[in-house]
Amino acid sequence: MEAVTPKKKGSKELKNVDLGSNFKSNGTRSRGGVERKEVWWEIGAARGLFTGPWVVCGDFNTVRYPSEKKNCVRYTRSMAEFSYFIEGMGLVDLQLLGGKFTWKKGTNFNSAARLDRFLVSEEWDEGFRNIKQSILHRVTSDHSPVMIQCGNWEPVKFFFKFENWWLLTEGFKNRIKTWWESFSCTGRPDYILAFKLKALKEKLKEWSKTIQGNLKIQKQHILDQLAEIEDIQELRSLNEEETHKKTSLLLEFEENARKEEIAWRQRSRALWLKEGDRNTKFFHRTANAHKRYNNIDKLQVNGETVENSEDITRKIISFYQKLYTEAEEWRPQCSLRDCQTISSEDNQMLLSLLKSGRMSKHV
């Protein structure tokens, strides 16, 4: 279990607080009411380590209401204690989107409950906009991942880059060869090369938006199929064909994860680490660090501080437009069309001196 707080209100830079060996992201192991109360006291003590908005997240191993547990109709003491803890700490229990339960177990998921959640402070709720908590697809664990989002999630335009994991795709090299041979152009060799590279780039950009060339689309496709199988499993036991399909999808997911690690390694530019060591989390953090380093949060122009992203963009464009715009309205013009030139015999004589090396003696 973890507590997270921004270093300053409104900042995207977060500080992580470890709540000890008994509090891991996969949940607490306490079962009895006394141990559970010790958990609440420990979280309250950890709250005193920092000030400002904060979030508690993890597997709390209990629920708040009977509706958060499958086939439960009785309001228990542990539910009341959990609700009392949330209200006493001034936390907000966000609505869960995308499903009712975060933990499922059994052949037909006879046991299911909402054990995992994010609890945010009132300061966090007031300081951030568009806060939502949603459940993601689970793959191998009994627990489903839970994600919290806040702020403006505007799409960012990315420049085209060749992905190294494409080389692992079946038939990719043959596809490149076919495309390359299909391009036709006449001119100098350097012009032909530039033309073919530009045409190949456009082909790769189109292909990267398909399921074969896009890891996100592949991953979502696999997760959607796994979710359909889980929906069937909630109603009845899986037959042999469905079980085989689920196993195949899990193998495809492992292959997708391996390619994803290669992609994050390429983005992080940490080439001193070898692939295959399950360093995806490290690569992800490194790539995000590069992105934060290249980000401009504030810009000072003529003594005025600009923080709005659109205003920052306009100021930068205006600066470089003025920098590369000539202020002079007139400059002398010169045409070399009517200038006298040397004869072809003199030109050949000068070229022969360069080839023979005798020019250096006359300089």
C-alpha cells in the first residue's frame, strides 16, 4: 500500500511514501479486526510525514458496502470501521468506472469484491480537475489494475520514429523490400535515395496505425478478447476451445510485453542495459524523465512570466519568426548572368593543374 503526495499543490511531480514491509502494492495481509485497526493507525501516522494533498492506494483487504462484495447482503463491522477510517482521515472514495469488482477468484468467479481503490484527500479533490478512477483489464493476477487520472489529457503530437520491435514482426523485412522496389523515380542517385526514403516513411506511418504495427492496438485487442472470455467464465465453466484460446491470448500478451520493453528501452536511450531483464518499469521512468526535462512549464518574456501552454507556444513561434525575419527593406542585388567567364581551354588547364598537384607549387 502506498501514499502519494505532490511536492507542491498543482504540481505533477509526486513524492512516494513507503508505509513499511506490511504495506505493499499487492495489499495488506491482515485478517483480524485488531490487525486492521493497526493498519489504519499506521496510515494515519504516515500522514504526519508530509503536508498538502495526498492519495492512499492499494489492496485494503476489505470493502465499504455489501454491494462491493459478491453475494453479500449483510453490513459488517469491518465495513463500518473502514468507512469510519475514510471519513476520519478526510479522504474521498472516488467512484469506480469500468466495473464493480477489482478482485475475482474461483472457476466462475464465485468470490469477487472491490478490495483495491484510490482514496484522495479533500485538498487533492479541490486542487485537481477531472479526477476519475477506472478499472483496467487483468491478465494473470486475481486483482485488476486500477488507474487514477486527473487534469487535462490533451493528445500530444509525436514525430515519426522507426520502432526497433518492428524487426521482430513476421514478414516485416519482406514488406520493406516490396515497398522499396515499388517506388520509381528518375534523377541523380542522391535524389532517388531521398525520394525513396521519404516514400518509405509515409508507408511506415500508415502501417504503424494498423494492428500489426501498433503495440497499443495489439494490447487492447488482446485485453478485449480476454475480457470477453472472463465474462463467459462468470456465467459458466470454459470449454476446451475457450480454454485453449485463453492460453494463446496469454502467450500473445507475453510477446506484446517483450516488444513493449524494447520500445521503452529505445525511448529511454539507456542502451547499457540488456533487453529481457524485465526493466520495462525502469525504461518507462527514464523515458518520462526525458519528456519532463524537455517540457517547458514556464517562460519569461520581457520580464513577464508565461505559464499557459498555448501562450508559451505563441511566444516561442513569435520569437523565432522575428529572429529569422530580415529587418532591412533593401539590399544590393547582383546578377552573375552577364559576367565574363574564362574560356574552356583555360578551364581545362586549371583542372589539369589540380589533378597533377602542381597547383600547390604556385600557391
